[in-house]
Amino acid sequence: MKKEKATILIIDDDEDVLLSAQLMLKRHYEKVVTAPHPRELNHLLSREKPHLVLLDMNFRLGFNSGEEGLYWLQHIKDVNPDIPVILMTAFGEIELAVEALQLGASDFILKPWENEKLRDKISKALEGGKPTKSTPQDNGQPTTIPSSEFIMGSSSSFQQVMDIVEKVSKTAANVLILGESGTGKQQVARQIHALSDRRDQVFVHVDLGALSENLFESELFGHKKGAFTDAKEDKKGRFEMASGGTIFLDEIGNLPLNLQAKLLSVLQDRKFSRIGEGEERKVDARFIFATNAPLEEWVKEGKFREDLMYRINTIEIPLPALRERREDIQVFLQHFLKIFTQKYEKSSLQLTREALGALKNYHWPGNIRELQHAVERAVILAEGETIQATDFRFKKEGESTGEIGLNNLNLQEIEKLLIEKALSRNGGNISQAARDLGLTRAALYRRMEKHNL
């Protein structure tokens, strides 16, 4: 793949962030330079002459105000006002990041980012385009494939889903979206919001599976300055940030039992208090939930509260797996082909009849997301003017999730198989695969590069 003639400068005090960003971006740009602190800025701006700067907003342990990011942003603009700067920020700093846009930042990206989301923002900034739509209305999680582009198909099972979506969107009822990983649960949630009377207000996506117990209350309820050791300032929680709009609580099945009780209290009373504050605040948000877990079975096993189950599933929307709507495969295929042949400047590529047949017959354990990644990978690997079935590198059914043979004791091969299995299980989602493997994103990237994955 041809690399773009650009130098990207990344400044962050987190080694994992620097490494993962560098590994990803060096595939697309001629030069990627990293630095752990902005005190090296003057030297780097003079020596490297970067075309774009990725800048973190905090560099001192225990300080999360983001003021350092604003200071160094202004410094870069004073040195060279033409260099686009994209700020890297945590969820709670979104309001400050919006302020940074007014001070000259090209855009901002939330950590942990989606690689395609970051690439899209960098491309637009280098082209001098407007920031992508990542405002307080959106926590920056979707990929560069717009939500509506996962919402397509003519199969009867999909049309049944869309009929329910249209009806429920006009109400304030709680909705529980069920389905395997990669079936488009987040996109359906966004579609409900887009069709509702709250469409012009905020949409806040919260991945409950990614919140540790010690962060749960602070992230959802917010906190008052001084409420605990690291509470350096007042902070809005996500319930508060979603006021007037929609809050999407993803991976609800991953919520521990003790935290389920706290969420149930909010849903029942529609009130909450920030940590360290006695004042009760009202929750004015539409609630949408999603999970790929068998909640009814978990209720019987005591893993999920029955009363919470009844609170969240006023309306259930089960999403069919891609193998259950095979007539829609070609619709997605043609759509993703158009996107990625343009992206990688291979517009003349054609799909062979054998490849199309293989796509339609494959079992798609990772569903639409797996199809998206498979098409992108095939476009990259394809030689000549056609995409062959072998370019998709399909695994036989059960191969990606089967047991690793104990007769194979080669550690390198076992490591590669485990990584492939984790990636397949999570539909190519790096963050989730890394979590399953007990690795950081950066550590997983290093191993993927070692094994040419």
C-alpha cells in the first residue's frame, strides 16, 4: 500500500499510546515521530517539520484539567499557525476539547480510539477539511463507516427489525437490543435516536464492559471536587451529559451485580447524585441497552438481577446474525467494496464468481463487522484486477474457535493461534481482543506485527 507523503508528530506521556499510534500510522504515512513530553516541541517542529501534530491534553501525573493541552496547542499555533493539531482526550474532557476547537485545534479524538476514526480525522485535517462530527453529541466511538450504512438490507428478518425500530423510536420506552457481536447493535441504537424527537440532542455511548468497578460511579454519576483522592475538580457524569438526549448503555450483561443495583436505582427513581454531593439531580435521558449475553439464562443462574431485566426490556429488539439473512450479504459486500476500493485506489477491482460464492456460503461468526474487515483485507491483498476467494483467507467453520491441539507445543504458533482466535471472537475489535488476552492494546499490536496479522 502506498504511503502518504506526510510526517505525523505524536506527543503523549503514555508509552502504550505512543507505540500503538505509531504502529498503526506508520502503515499509512511516510514518517511518524513520537515524543513523551511537549517540552521537546520547539526542537521537533524545527527538525521534523511535521504536517500534523497529535497532542495529548495532560502530561503531569494526577492532573486532568486539560489546561496543559490548551497551553501547548496555543504554543504550536504561535510557532506555526498552519500546522493542524488533533487533541487526544478522555471522555470527561470533551467540553474542554470543544473549547480547544475554538482556539485553533483541527479536531479531537477520544481515548481509546477506533483506528479508522483516527485515520479519518487525520486525513480530513491534512486536507484542511472541517472536523468530523465528534462533539458533545457523540463520544467518538463509531468507525468511519457511518451508522446508517450498517442499517441496510431487504431480508424479511431485517425488515421486521426496522418495523420495530420505527415504532419504538417515537416513544420514550426503554429498549434492549439483543444480538451477536458485529450485528449492528450500536448502529440500531443510533437509528432509534435519529428517528426520535430527541434527534437534535446528545447521544452518549457508554461501554459498560470497559468500566471497572472503581470508575463506574464516577463515570456515570460524576463527582464533586475533593470527593476522593484524584477528584481534582467537579466532573459531570454521563447521565448528566446525556440530559435531553439518549444514553446507550452497551454490554449491559457485563455489569457486576453490585453495580446492577445502583443502575436499577437510577432507572426507578430517575434521580442520582454526584459522588461527594448531597444534591439530587434528575435524569432526563432516553435509555437504550444492548448485550450479546443470554440475560434470561443469567437471571435463572443468579448472574443478572431479575428486577433490572424487567426495567431495561420494555421493548426487545433481537438482531439476526448475518448467516440468518444471507440475502443481505451482497448488499453489504457491494457497499464495502465501493468504500475500500476508493480508499486504497483500486477502483478497477472486480470480485470473481468463486469469491462471491465463498462469501455467501461462509458462516460469518463475526457478522457484519467481520464482513467489513474481510472486504478491506481482501482489497489490500488482491493482486491484478480481481479479488479471488483466497484473498479473504476464510477459515473453516469452527477453526477459529476450536481448541488448540496439545500436540502443538511451539509457543510462537500457539501465541499466533490465540491472537487469531481472540480477534475472530471479537470481530476484529482490537480493544476487546486485547482485554480477552489480558494485554494492553499496544502489546497486542506488537504481537500482531510480529506474526504479520
